[in-house]
Amino acid sequence: MIATPSHALRAASRRAGKTFVWGSNRYERYVPTAWHRDHRIAIGGILLATTISWVIAILGPSAVTLNMGPRNGSLLPPWYVLKLDAPPNEWAVCIASWVLLVIAAGSLLIALRALTAGWRPRPRRMAALGGGISLATALLPPLTSADVLMYAAYGRLQLIGRDPYDITPAEVFRSQFDPVMRLTERPWEDTPSVYGPVASWSQLAANHLGGENMHDIVFWLQAFHVVAFLGVCAITLWIARGDRDRLNRAILMTVLNPLMIWGVVTSAHNEALSVV
């Protein structure tokens, strides 16, 4: 049998895990030929890693989840279980954190391989999923980093008329009681601010909105950070517009990147403000 261009295209598309529709310049639903190019495993893994991080956060203060002090009756996020008989086992939450990072990294790699093999998801759905994950994550306590407590302390210094570039939180709370700065953690409480004007403004604004409640101040800082993160992602996607494959890859590397969400949103870091 003599191979025609139609047969050649169909054979090539089957090897790539996609079905070409002759004469239509489009592809039918992507069918993966191997697990390491399976988009369903990729999305499922991203959701699984996200769920694990949410469970760790919802369990409340632990070796991984930040202790923001008393809520003082506040109904604002971050939300978590208020009363447990004992804090979560530190080995359990630490191992779970490493496991979710491995799952997240593997899922991202599989998703990128699926794109290369011909998976063509709808960009709006992908971006909406990533945005939803980030917004939901910002409603839970930060994990693995106490930097956000220092952001709150620097804003507190500004609020009481002190210069966070000249004085440290420890210099204040060691000489007098302060409801916010007393909750900072070592080793950074003796460090002056190293952040620029935009970050410093956000820290002051969070203190104005949160009052003397560290829990509420952290919420407002998380809100500022997640908005900045989504803004940077939106700019990236706007740059990638016009090419669906490039756009989907940009989505996976930014707004739907579980490692990026972990590093910026889950940890409540302010890097997105710096990028903006």
C-alpha cells in the first residue's frame, strides 16, 4: 500500500498522541499514549498537591503552619481549625510538605510534556483554575515562612512613628509591650527593613486595616500579595496572547504553576510586589 500525505499525517499524529482531522486544520480530543504525557495525571497531581497544602494549613499552627497569635474574635481569614487536642505532629506535616512538592514538580513536568505531545486545553479554563487555587490559598494560614510576620512588624513600626530602616522590631518589644511585634520570630526580629517603598506602603496599609491584631494584618498582607501575583501572571499571559500553545505554556509556568503558588502565595512572600 502506498502511503499518502493523509496517512503520513495520521501516523505522525498518533505517535504524538493526537488525532488529526484531515482538511480541518485542527485536532480532536488529545489522547495520551503514555502516563508521563497524560494531562489528567498532571491536573490531578496539581490538585492533589494543592489539597495537601490546604489540609496542613487548616490544621492550624504547627512546625510548618505559621502561628499568628490570637484571633481576638476576628472573622477574617486566614481560616483554620481553632481547637485541637494537640498540635499536628511535626514529622507528619514536614513529610507531607516534601511529598506535595514532589507531586507538584512531577505534575508540572507531565503537563509540559503533554503540551509538547499535542494537548491543547482551553487557556481561560486553565487560567481560571490557577487563579482560583491562588485565591483559595490566600484564605488559609501561610506555610513554611515567618517573613510575613516581619512585614507586619515593619508596618507597625511605621504606624507608631518609627523608621523600620533605622530600628528593629526587637528593640521595641524588648523595652515595651507591643501586640504585633511580640509575635515575630527569630532570627529576623533584630533585622531592619530591607524593602522598598511599595512593600513598605503595603505593610503600613495592612497595619491600618488590621489594627493591633497580627492575624488580621497577615490577612491584608496576603491579600496584597496574591493580587500582585495574579497581576504579574496576567501581564505574562497578555504578552503570550495570540499563540494558544505559547499561552498555555505561560499559564503552566505562572498562574497554574504549583511551585510558583507555593513559593509566593502559600508562603505569603512579597516578591510579586517587587516584580510589579
